Amino acid sequence: MLGLLIKMECPSKNIIFNMKPKVPKKPVSTVHQQRLPLFCKKTKFETIFGNIELSKELSQTHKDILDAMATCSIKKGKTLEGRMFIVFDIREVLKFLGHKKITHHKWLSQKLDDMMSTIIKLQYTKNDRIYKIHSNIINKFGYSEKFKKENIKEGTFGEGCYYVVVFSEEFTKLYEHDTVIYLDKQTIKAIVDVSSDFVKSVIRFCMSHQQCNMKLEDIMYYLGYENISERHKQRLKAEILKYKNYLEENFNIIVKQEKNQITIFYKSNLSVFLPE
């Protein structure tokens, strides 16, 4: 039980994951995506912040969990130390992720442990000096004594409390200053329901741009699939072709094949909003 979390103030003005764009006639968002490729095959990449290296790979399953937590949250905001936090019901998150056993808390805890133990190494230059920062993604997580459910029977696992995940200050800064893409709940669910990690990463890549007209192999390179065998490459292409109709119907992503070359076309729709 995280008794420490009850001391955190939760100012409603600092909602991060559910920010509503101050632009008329734009969709109300439930979660935002990142252009920063933290959840793909790459562990090293360059950004506007500097060079970033992860201590291990994180998968699209980890990104699904973050999206599900944000979508199913009962409260989101910032701590006084500037860290993002999300409060949610574990059962609702597992249900959103399609788990048949919504009491499978151990699986979720293990995935959160992955993100807590993954170190982000950031190296950047400022005023001709080189700075290096090592940080994790998640700072802490657990049941909160402050956020409790109503009408809970005695002996309930977690004593009827909601779950809280607090992110590190450094990850919060990366997340806030990266490209923000607002998606609705239906779109998030359509991504989560895809069984292929590769297809999910392509979807999220496309939706982090206003429009896309790229060869699939170029997208694969960006996502960290550059050093794979020809057989592996063909298998990934087959996965994209398998989801061809699904991608067009749910995300407006068009897959075209000419001989052995696949091109991906995308133009953002009403369920996606990239602020200017």
C-alpha cells in the first residue's frame, strides 16, 4: 500500500494525459501518443533533446498498458515534484486490454516493474557543456490509501483502493515536450486489439504525423527493424498485409503493394489531433 501517495497534492489544472485542446471543433481526447520511439525495437536514438539510450527494450504491450491506464483513469495530474501520476481501477485496465482474467494483477505488476527497472540515459549539450542524466520511467506504483472505492466488502484484494502509478520527473519532461497526438477511446481500443506488436508500432508511427507517404521499409528502419533477416522482413510485411482492411477502416491508413514493395499512406482524421 502506498501511504506516501496520499500526501501528494493533485491539482486538477495539471492534467497531462487527458488535456483538451483549446481549439474549437477538435475531438475531446482520452490519451496522447508520442513520436519518441521508446516502445519499439530501438534502444538508442537521437532526439531534439539529445541522445537517448534505454537499458532494455520495451514493447508495444507496455505502451498499451500506459494508454489503457490513461483511458480508464479516474484522475490524472502532477505531483508537487513535477511528476505525472495516474489513478485507475486495475480491473478496468485489464478489461480494456482484453484480459479474460481481470484479476490477473500479477501480470500488470510485472509489466510496470519492467518500466520501473528500465533506465533512460539522456546525453545532451548545453552552453558547450555535455550533460548526462540517468532516470527510470516509473518512479513508483501501488494501491493508494487516498483513492478508495465505495461499497467494497471487507477482505477485498487491495482493500478496495484504486491503483496509482507515478512517473519519474525526467520521463515526465520527455513526455510533455514530445509531439502530442490526441486520440479518442475508440481509436485507442482499436490499437490495443491488434495482436501484432509490429503493426501496432506502425499505427502509432503513422498517427504521430499529420500525413505519411513512406515505404514500409523506411518505417521499419525508424522503428528499429533495420538489422533483420530477409525472412523476418517478409514475415513483417505479411503481418501488415493481413491487417490491410483493418488499418484502413479504423485508422485511415492505406496499404498499397506493388510487386515486392509496400507503401504506407496516412492522413489524420477527426479522431486524431496534433496541436500546431
